[in-house]
Amino acid sequence: MTVIWHNPRCSKSRQTLALIEGYGPDVRLYLQDAPSTAEILDVLDKLALPAVKLIRKGEALFKELDLAGADEAALIAAMAANPILIERPVVIAGGKAAVGRPPECVLALFDA
């Protein structure tokens, strides 16, 4: 199964969705259906990245919550409570994940 954490207001998210439409993705509007802490941990594991690489540091909320220098657990908790902080889009397929920045990055998930 292919899943995209999608924000239709984001051009990169729309471009990524267009690239993977042929794979029948399950579109998760993650701002309304926020990923749990466990789901974020799972995606970070699949991405092989620390939380600081998945959080949107340019969001005003990042500054408001004073997350600069926060530890891994605090960043993950902040993303679970405030999904706007999650970098978008995230595509999960075949036990792997990729961030669609640029959108073409997700195509590696489908290479045979």
C-alpha cells in the first residue's frame, strides 16, 4: 500500500501526488487526520532521519513553541500535536518512506 501525507494547499504536495497517482495512493489529509506519535516514529525510522529533519523550522509555530534546540522527544510530540509542523509531503510505500522535496525524490520508492 502507498500512503501520502498530503496537504492540498501545498504545491509540492500536489506535484508529488500527481507523480504517484498511478500507484493508487491512499491520500491522508494529515492536517485533519494527524499522525500519532507512533506513526511519526515509524516514518522517521523508515526515513532514517532524526525528527529535526522532518519538522518545518520555517513555520511560525516552530518559533512560537520555542522548538529550536528541542530534543527528539519534544519535536516528535510537537509534530503529533501540531501536524502543520510536519514537512510535506511524506510518501510511505513498500516499507520505506520519502519526503517529496523535490517531488521526484519519492519515485525511488517505486524503483524495482
